[in-house]
Amino acid sequence: MIKWIFLFVVASSCLFGCQKEHKKVSEDTVILVQPFEGMDNALVDTVLTTFQEVYGVKAYAKSAIAIPSYSFVDIKSPRYRADSLIRFLRDSIYPQHANVDHILGLIDEDISTTKYSNFKKKEVKSPSSKYQDWGIYGLGFCPGKTAIVSTHRLKKGTSKENFILRLKKVSCHELGHNFGLPHCPNTNCIMQDAAETIKTIDNVALQLCEACRLKIGLPAK
């Protein structure tokens, strides 16, 4: 059963808690990075290189595609629903690429989802006015085939250098969820839950802890 879990919440997430299902990652694992219109190609290349370095996988990108109009909402501010985007990538883009294991979408627009206190009962976290349309950095199925990362919030209040580092970390975190990795209690692991603060993203290392590496079949460092 596929779930999602909230990742770097305030702006990054991965809905529904991961189960104990981990994909074994190897040099034969293929990741497609799919940019949406408006994404900087240099940032796309950065994410490709980061996936190769952190996970040792093959990664390539396709030309930018249009953002599906039905994913747009204007509840608290103009945004695109992250849950709609990862389903779009899973249902419309993934079937077109027989050689691809996972797809990570990149978007420059703000994205959001609903944050639940109880997902099974669809109970929105209180106050619902805050969490019904909750701005996030990214979202991914856990485990699953697709994820999405937005650069919109990662740029705020920081240098260009740190913005790029944030993008690398969030992208690796979301892909980790696709591999089946849950949030990690290790405060230096890239899979740590940010607990609604960007400071967590800035403080974690751009690497998996040994326990998370072993879960997905990567050798210990």
C-alpha cells in the first residue's frame, strides 16, 4: 500500500506515513527529473548531479512541460496542489518511460497540500484554516514512483549558495521517501523531519545516515 509522509513541513512534505517497504537502490536505478515550465535548467542539472552523488543512481532530465491547470488553487494564495502534481506525474508521465524507476518533478511555483492530524480519518490538523492548504517545499509517495519539489519557498531569506544546498537536500529527501525511507531520528540525516522549520533543512547534512543507507541497500561509508 502506497502512502505519503510529511517531509520538511512548512514547505516540504511526503504525505502518509511510510510502511516498512524499501526499494533496493543501485547504479542501475534510473531517475527522471521532470521540470515544469519556468524552471531554471541550471537547477535541474544540479539536482541530476546530486542524485548521482548521493544515491549513486542514473539520472537524466526531459524538456519542461506545462503545469496541469487543474492543480491550481487560490485558497490562501495562488498555489498548485502538490498531491495533484505527483499523481499527474505518476499517471500521465511515468507510463511514457518504461526504463524509469522514479520521477521527481521540479517546479518554481508555490505548492501546497492538506496537513492531517489523522490521515485515515481525514482529520485536518488544527487550526484547519492554517493546514487545509499548507504551503510545502516538496511531496512524495512513500514508497512510490513520483515526487515533487518546489524552489519557491527555498529561496526566501537566504543566499543563492544556501538556496541551492536546500534544493539538493529537499530533492534527496523526497526521493528517499520514494525509495520507502521514513523520517529518521538521526539529527544529521537528510531524512530527518523538519518539524515545520527551515532551520532543520539548513542544519542536516547532505547525506543519509548509515541506518538509512542500509535500508535501501547502499553500502556503509
